[in-house]
Amino acid sequence: MIDSPGIAAFVAVWGFWVLLCVGWMRHELRARGTGVFIALWLTGFLALRRVLLGLLFAPYVAVLDIALVFVIFHGDIRLT
């Protein structure tokens, strides 16, 4: 059985990779930008595994997701 924080972590991690692919396909992220975001993800993955058994990794990835949305879509996504 999976709980709500587990689902949120799943959405954050998969959302990161989906946004990274969308940014690459739309040519908003070049090789350098993609490399920077992958390096940030990998740094957080390796560093935050040691802190509180990795509980801070999902919020960290969620912040990276927000940064990717701003970079790819040039601001926030309109819902209306």
C-alpha cells in the first residue's frame, strides 16, 4: 500500500523527467541546460539520501520541477 507522500514523490520524480523531455523536444533546453538540471537532480539524489533517510528528496525534485516549468513555458502555466 502506498501513502499520499509516496504518490507525491512519484509524481515529482516522473514529472521531472517528463518536463526534461518536453523541454528538450521544444528546444527550450539545450544540451547545457539539460546537463545542469540532470546534475542538480543527481547531486540532490546523492546528497539527500544521507539526510533523514532521503525524505527531503521529493520536495527538492518538486522545486526543480517548478524551475523547469518556468524555464520551458516562460512563466507559470495558465489554467483558465
